[in-house]
Amino acid sequence: MKYLLASSMTVVLFFSAITIQGKTQKPKIYKVKSHMMDGTTLKGYLYQVNNQMLYIVPVVGSTSPDSIQAGNIKSISIRRDGKFRRSAGIGVATGGLTLGILGAVTYEPCESCWFGPTSAGEAAFASGLLGAILGGAGGAIVGIFNNSSKRIDGNLLTYAAYVPTMKKYAAIK
């Protein structure tokens, strides 16, 4: 019975995570960091992309987009705004629920133990807490390193090859 419960809860968690990730109401906003050939760095939100220019709305200050000539770009890094928090949150929820359920299902009383859970509820709490910590750390690591980066070095052909990818992330397609 324990294994049937654990299996069914795992299936429910798996499909609920898929359903949650598939529903997005807010428009996706992507942050861009552009390193220029002269050594400066521009940060902002990716607004529009064409074959000669890149338009970025600065994070602070002006609300009108800054235009950047493709020949002046050394490298571009694009990531979704809030990706770190979202990945860590999914990791906390998934790890906490999964290990919490496994802790409750696999709990067996130990009479010679001086430190440990004394009930299935305590086992679920302790395992869930550990799972949340590990899941959050794993999700945060995924969120940090999951970005799209491309080295341009002022080459217009390299930039033009990367334009279709950047258009997927731009606010105005």
C-alpha cells in the first residue's frame, strides 16, 4: 500500500509540474547584457532586433530603447527575467514534496535510535525540509547557468546568424 501511494503521488507531482510550467499569463521579459567593443557593458531588457541594430530598454533611467549597432557588439548574453527565482522555487516545491512523501511512506519506527523521527509526520517534515533545501539549491544552480550567450566580436555575419534566436526573445518580434 505504501508503494502504491508513493507511486501515485509521484505521478500526480510530475503531471502537476508539467501543467504549471505550460500556463503563462504574463509576457516573457528577457534581460540582455551586451559587452561592447570599446569595453563598456550595456544592460537592459531586449526590445527589438533587426539585421543591423539591437534595441535595449535600460534597466534604470530612460524608458525609450537604446539602439546598438551590430558592428559595435563584442558579446551578448540573454536570460529571462526572474529565471533564478523561478528555478529555485520549482526546486524547493518539487524537492520538498517528493522527499516529504517518501519520508512519510518509508518511515519505520526505531526503538534504539536516540535521534530521529518518532512518527511518520516527523519523518515527512524532516525529509521534506531536506528535499526543499537540496531542490532549491539545485534549481538555483540551473537558473544561474541557463542563459543564451553568443560572442559576436563586431562580425556582422555572426550577428546576422544569431538574429533569429534573438528575435524569439525580443518584446517586439
